[in-house]
Amino acid sequence: MTERSFLFSMDQDRQKLLEDFITVIKDLTDVAGHISRIEENKAQAASLKRHELLDGYIQKEQALILKLRGLEQHRIRLAKSLGWDSLTFRQILEKAPAEERQMLTPLFQELDGQLSHLKGAKEAAEKIINVRIHELQVAIARSEGSSYDNSGSMNISAPRPSKMRDTYV
């Protein structure tokens, strides 16, 4: 094998690895978008008190998180094969040749945007769900005779409301 054919082969191998890496980045972006939409749906269901929908959303989300983990493991293996072991996206762009950097920059920006959107959607869903949980805790506490003080803390030692009423005969 001549040096020229070896270099050509090496370039083809790198090109294939890079194409696979790009595909994984696109897939990661797509899955992050799907999870964001599920988080938004969870927030909407919770805000509309449609709690029966949450289990379905959570199951879909769990499946997508498993897919996300698998894609991330694949991305790590490909990055290592490309010589980008343990590098951040910013570091990859600094190290990559100009042609690769030109292909990767918009993909990394899109993934970063989806991850930021996912973070915001997740935080919003958590806040709404936590409010609903608190409302349920208050309702349960009231039905059991407990009460809450003005700070929102449950007062378990509160006397149970009496069914006896002051009435005039």
C-alpha cells in the first residue's frame, strides 16, 4: 500500500467517522426537541389539572432519555475515534480543521439551542408540578384535619375540626 493510498483511505475513514458524528449530533438535537415538547405537554397537563395524562408523558420521556443516553455514548465513542476525546464542543471547533468546523458549527449551535429550550421547559414543568403537589398535600392535610400556617408549613398538631356547632335552641 502506497502512502498516497493510505492517506486516501485514512481520509475516507475520517470522513465516515465525521458523517456518523454529524448524524449523532442531529439525532441528539432531535431527541432533545422531542423531550422539550413532552416537558411542555407535562406542564400544560399539570396546569389544566389533567393529571391522568402525566403518566403517559413520563413513560414517553423515559424512553427518549434512554435513547438520548445511547446516542451520547455513541457520540463519545465517535469523538474519541476522531481525536476529540473528552473535548467540549467549543474545544472541538478550536481543534477541527476549517472544513469540519464549518460543518459542525451550525449543528452545535442548534443542539445548544435545543438543550437550552429543554432546560427552560423542564424547569417550567417542574414548577407547575410542584405547585400541584403542594395543592394535593394541602387538600390531604385538610381532609385529615391538619392545617397550614401563613408561611405554608403544615401544622400537624392542629386540633381536628369538630362536627359540633354552637347552635341556639
